[in-house]
Amino acid sequence: MKSYILITDNCESYVHDVLCSLLPLEENEELIIFDNLSTDNTVPNIVSTIDPMMWLDEKARYRFYINTKREEIEVIKKKALSIAKGNAIFIDKKEKFDIREVLKDVKN
């Protein structure tokens, strides 16, 4: 299984494009999103992009967490790794991308 991990922090201008590059998930993939208490429209953009898939997915492969306080990125990464069910792949893109390019150097 592949576990895509996206850490967001005030990225309303590109989060939709990044998510659209990952979606829809394949059967052996999950998406874990941690928002670091964004103050812009990042959270509403995420919700509007993944909401239909998140609620209809019986296997709970879409998980979205919003921090209640700002944290260091390394702390958030540890949290994400602790709940990932598969091979963790951190997504740090800021625009639409081809997931195959990201995965070509990742071992399953």
C-alpha cells in the first residue's frame, strides 16, 4: 500500500491542484492530510476537493486532520508516519503534477 502524506500550511493557491494530481486513489493507496492550522482558505479548499470521496470510501483511505496548534513539520511528519498503513510518500509539490513521476523512484 502507498500512503500519500500531504502537510498543508496556508497553501490555498495550489492545494486543489495538488490534490487533483493524487485523486482518485487507487485501491492500494491512502491519503493522509495534516493541516498546520492554516489561516487562509486551505481547509475549505481541501474539504471541497476530497469531501465526496472521503465520505463514500468504505475503507477510510482518506484522512484529514487539522492541528489545534501550530507544530514543527518534523512533529507532524512523525504523527503522519504513525498512522500510515503503507509505504509513506510525502508530497511536497506546489502545483499540479504527474504522480507517476513522483513514484518512479519509490519502491513499492
